[in-house]
Amino acid sequence: MNIPDDARFELHDGGDALCVSGAWTLSHYRALLSQIADLRGRIKPGAKIDFSALTALDTAGAHLLCELVGAERLKGALADATLTPEQRMLLETVAVTLAASIEPPHKGYQFGDLLVHIGEAVSAFWGNIVGLLGFIGLTLEKLAHTVWRPRRWHVTATIAQLERIGFDAVPIVALLTFLVGAVVAFLGATVLEEFGATIYTVDLVAYSFLREFGVFLAAILVAGRTSSAFAAQIGSMRANEEIDAIRVLGIDPVEWLVLPRVLAMVLALPILTFIAIICGIAGGMTVCALNLEISPGVFLSMFASDIGPQHFFVGIGKAPVFAFLIASIGCLEGFRVSGSAQSVGEHTTSAVVQSIFTVIVVDAIAALFCMEMGW
């Protein structure tokens, strides 16, 4: 064997005994590795391992011994082995690490795998719901503690967040809802024309934007634009240990970081919803004037006579609820960041997905409730 004289291993009694001798170090790694594959299969399961002639050992040599006899067998052989305390500790550490890293071979797809994935998904979903409810409760508690203490109000931070959430989002909300209103009017007129009822396109646009599309589109845009920003901002602070520093200074991070964002969102989304309703109706009115020969005067007259104010209140009343949920989810996902850049990206994405999903579910529940109540 092309193994240096000071690093050897030999089999005795037909594989019943293995003698390890010399310096098992990195300098002899390549020469020893080339011989291990041939000898591994010849060592019997109950073979005794003799370490009495071992002169030196490092991590590379300990890894080779684990490759030769197996991590579990090596751990069992260390009990009676003649080794120095340093060598014994090194071999135990390497053997335990390698034994823990060995995964059982995958047996292919099984029906149980599907059940495992379903169970994990349900467990994660339930954990997210419980965590969100707990965070909402904590936020409401902090709000109740600070609302009667004006000195603890963070007015500057709230106004700054209000500008970012509300005023900076006005152009995109106005443009999108105007275009959606035009599309709704065009499609409604196309269908109603077959029945000679194109005049009712006015009612279609008005009902849809007052009750649903205005608040829904504004909430979806805010969920994608602002909830992700909340998660990224707070997540970056957590990754940089700034939140730990805030706690060390005796400042409550929920009161300092969450409440201004939640309050700004609750104030901004109803304003954005009102703008979305106005722009959506304006888009529908533009299509009616250009393609359906329904003048703005006729449009506004039908709007005033056919549409009651309760439809506006139904739509605008959902905005604070959506705002509170979106802000809470974004802040919560920021606090869940573990400390790496990858975690920041994952939780930012999760904040957007959860916010949009929550808005859709709550809006559907509200629509069913209003239908049953006759509102």
C-alpha cells in the first residue's frame, strides 16, 4: 500500500481486529483515503479496534476513521480504546457530528408524505393565525395604554408614515382605479347592450366601486406596497440588532415602531378608498360619455337618484379594518425575521401574501354578512 510508514491501518484475524497506527493527520489524508474503500467492506461488524499505536490525530484523520469503520461503530469502540483525552474528545465530536448528519435513505414517494405535508401546512397556518391574533391583542393593549397619555404619542413618526402610506400612494391608486372603472363600464355595457339596458351601466359602476372595488383595490395596493415595506424595515432593524438596542434603552418596540405605522395606516386607507371610489366612478363616467352617449349630467343624475348613501358607508367602513390587519401583518412578519438577509426577503414576501389573502377573506365574509343583513 502507498501509505506512509507513520500512518497505517491493518486487518488481523480475517477482519476481526483493526490496528490503527502512526499519525492520522491531514498530510497523510490522500494516501489513506485511497485505501479505505477497499478495506471498509472487509471489517467485520464486531471487529475490535486497536488505537494503542496511534501517535497523532487531527480532524482530517478522525473523519477518515469514521469513513473506515462508521460513526456509530467508532463511538462504540471509544469506550475501551487506549487514547489520550484530547484524541478521545476529538473522535467523539467528529463521530457524533457525522452520525447526526446522516439521513436515512429516501424510499420514494409514499402516501404518508402527502399527509405529512398537509399536516405541516395546517400546523403552520394555525400557528400564523394564533400569532397574528396575539400580536393584534398586544397592539390593542399598547394602544389602550398610550391613548390617555399624550406625552407618549409619537406624532412625528405617525405623520411621516402617513405621508409614505397615503400621499405617496395617491397617484398609483387614482390611476389604477380610473382604468379599472373604465374597464368595468366597458364590459358592463357590452353585456347589457344585448338586453337594451346600457343605461344601467351607471348603476353597475356605482355599486361596484362604492361597495367593493374602491376599498378592495386600495387595500390590495396598500398590502403590496406598504405591508412589504413594514416587514422589510422592521426586519432589517431586527437583523441589525437595532430592536435589541431599543429594548436595552428601555423603549417598547411595539409602542415605538408598530403603533405609528398602524395608526397611519388606519388614517390613510379610508382616504385612499375615497379617492379610489371617486376615480373609479370617473373612469366609468368617461367611458359612458365617450362610447355610450351617456352625458356626465345624466350619469350623475342617475347616480344621485338610484344609489343610496348606505352603499358608500359599507365600502368605507371596511377600510379601517383592512388597514389594521394589513399593518399588523406587516409589522409581525418584520419581528419574525431571524437575522439574515434571506430571512428578511422571505418574511417580506410572506407579509404581502398574508395581507392580500386576509383582505380577500375578510372582504368575502363582509359581503356575505351585508347580503344577509340586507345592507
